[in-house]
Amino acid sequence: MMKWIAVVFTLILTLNFGTNANASNGDSNEEGINEKFGMPIVVYGEKLSASQKEEVRKLLGVKDTSKVTEITVNGDDLVKYINGDRRANMYSSAKITRKEAGEGLVVRQVTPENITEVTDEMYANALLTAGIQDAVVEVASPVKVSGHSALVGIYKAYDEGNGEGLNTEHTEVANEELSLATQLAEKEGMNQDKVTELLTEIKKEIAAQDPATKEEIEQIINEQLQTLEIKLSDQDRQLLIDLFEKMRSLNINFDNVQSQLEDISKDIKQRIDEAVGDKGFLQAIGDFFKNLFESIKSLFS
């Protein structure tokens, strides 16, 4: 009996130790200014109150405002970049730090509990479609929002802060992509990771095959739906075809971001595998305790 109790105690200690070790890997060091690309750009939603704006500064690690370029995004920007409603309230804010070519695009949600519909990988996919790469993008909001309007701030940061001159047709289709992604993620049998995996794999195949017609786009989409074992209604499948056909007609080229698409694909597959692994681990723990209590029970029978 004492032997079994010792085993249980050891297992509990091991689980607690692992949890504590994983929780202590945070890094809050402030990054220096990149003299090649200029200061990081922080863009704030127009609806933020003074106290909320200060809260966002802290969330995004802005300790000295003289070391960043600050911009405010408003309703006119919603119309310009994603054909949105000028009267919409904007709270989502973002910090953009440009990196050297080849370093890739990294998206971090500082307040994931307040971004209710959009994942890091969804942002990354949309930003790559809009032509943004090789940067660290951090997103924060002091209140719960869907997360769509944060894109507008990032686009404005590139236009006004970095002078990149983004193609507004590309930013509009990127927003359509994000909207469709969140819409599909709400379907039965789908989730955010599965949708991101689908969009990423379609883009990778488009880059590899360079389709010249809408029919070829449709074939790629059908093949990926089959490969990933995803079932969509005819209506949703058509929305997907229309979206990527629009990208093809705008000559959006995914060849130059293949490595970044690969990174998104690897991250998503790893998270899906970990989710499956976690279920297997929990099942193993459940089986262990079931067998343990059966053994203890047998000692007294």
C-alpha cells in the first residue's frame, strides 16, 4: 500500500515540476533600435481612452516613447485599407519591428484572451498576402475584439511609418482571406488551426504549380481538401475558390514567401500533433490511475 502511495506522490511532483518549468520561460528584455530600418512603429486604435492607450503601451513593451514612432488608426483608414465601416470603433493596436530579409514574419498576440477570432497564424497568412514579410508584429487590445481591425493599423504603419506603399487591392483581399478564415473556423468539424493549415497548404501548392486558370485553382483546392480530409459545403468551397482566384487575378505571388509559408505550416502541424499527443497523454494518465485504484482495490478483496 505504501509503495503505491509513493508512486502517486512521485508522479504528482513530476507533473508539477514540468508545469512550473514551462511557465518560467518568458523574456521581457527590451530590444534596441535597428538603425537600418528605423524605430519600431506603434499604431493605436482611435477609440482608446488615455488610460487604455497607456495600458497598451505597457502591453507592447513601450518604455520610452522617444524610441518608437506612434501612429493612430481611424475610421478613414478602415475604408482605405479594407473597405470597412468608417463609424466602427477601433481598439486593436499593434507594434511593428522590421527585420532583415529572410528572417521571416513573426506574429505575437500579447493579449490573446482579448483577440477572440484571429490566431497568430491567421494574421501571418493575411499579412503575407498583403505583401508584408520579415518583421515582428505584436498585437494587443485592452478590450475583447474579433481582431480584424488590427490589420488596418499594421497596413497604415507600413504606409506612413515605413513608406512601403502597400497595394490596397492586396490589403483588401488579405482582409477577405482573414474574414473567410474566421468564418470557416466556426463550422462544425473545423477549428482555427485546421483552417490555417488548409489556407497555407493551398498557397504552397499555388506557388509550386503557378496555376493559370480558375479551373486549376479549383483543382488545387479540391486536392488539398481531400488530402487534409476537410469537408466543406458547396457554398463555402466556392467562397474559397473565388478568394484564391481573386489572388491569382491580382498576380499575388507566393513564390517569394515560400519559406515563411513553410514556417506557418510547421507550427500548425506541430500544434495539431501536440493536441493529439496531449489527448494521448491524458488518456495514459487516466488509464494509470484506473489500474492503480483497481490494484489497491484488489489488496482489500
